[in-house]
Amino acid sequence: MKTLKLADTSVFLHNNDLPESLINYDEISIDTETTGLNLFRDRLCLIQISVSKKECHLVKFNKSNLNDLKCTNLIRTLENKKIKKIFHFARFDLAVIKKFLGVKCENIFCTKIASKLVRTYTDRHGLKDLCKEMLDIDLNKSQQSSDWSAKDLSDNQLKYASFDVVFLHDLKKKLIQMLEREGRLNLSEKIFSFLETRVDLDLSGWNDIDIFAH
């Protein structure tokens, strides 16, 4: 296990699985890194899980063992319905997790969907935009297109990966306040519940088609 200290955040890099001690948290934030954004061509390389701004765990997968993973603790955590799971653009991450780990995640909050429901004064709903406006934090996204399948990830890659999840907890709190203020919290929860169906459509070939369009 590799450990990296980034300001107030301790980042732990694991191979293939989480430590057992992580399965009992009430809330976690999650992101994935892949070789690309095509669900049918590209593969899972990394899963990031943050339990707070002070603690982030990264699970790295190698191509050689991706088809024979026994990540028991990670799967138990993802399948635990009692754990609230925060994503930014949950649609893609949930599809990747379901395809490569066979896991259906429930109890979801997506900061991108929440942002689109309440930040109707802008069309900028990226994580960088949210962090700047709502938390006054400037995210460095220079590693976004780096090689996540590399045998050894750089410290800059680990920093980028951890920053994609450690701020989601605070963003969720602020977005919930806005959803409640605008009377759209119940609507957001219904959309989050629909994500499972949206993922199934994506994995069945309807990923580029709006099935509700005329």
C-alpha cells in the first residue's frame, strides 16, 4: 500500500481491494478512472473512495487480473444499501462499476444532476465549476487525460484522482440545501433512482440515444 499526504488529506493506494475497515461508513464519495469514455471499448483502471476530506482510498486494477477480481471488501461496500454513495456524473461511473465488477449500486446522490436541477442560471456543471463557485476551490484538471492504465501512477495522478472525490461531501450538503430551497429534492431523488435503468440502457447500446425524444 502506498500512502500520500496532500495538505489535510491522506491518500492510500491499494491493489484490487479495500481494507476491511472501510465497509462500515454511512457515506462515501466515489469516482472511477478508465482508459477512455467508451463503455464498450475501454476498461476500468482505478476506483477512488473518499470517506471525508481527510481520508481517501484508491483501488488500482491491472489488466491481467481484471477478469478475475476478488475484491471482496470493495464489492461489499458498493453493494451496501445503507451507505450513501456520492458521485459526480454517476451515470458513467455506475455503468463502469456494473460492467467490470458486476455490482448494482443503490442509495445514490449525483452532484452533476443536482447541479443541473438547481443551478439553472448556468450551463457549467463540471466538478471544477462547482468547486470554484460553491467551495472557492480551484481544481487542477491537467491529469484528466493521463494514462490511468500505467503500471505505476504518479503522485500528480494520485492527487488528481483524490481531488475528484474529497470535495463531493461538501458539495452534496450545499446542493441539498439548494434543492430543498427550490422544492426539487424529491424530484432529484426520483432521478437518482432512475439511474439504474439509465445504466442498463447505456450498457445495452442506447448510450447515445435519447429514448424519450420524439
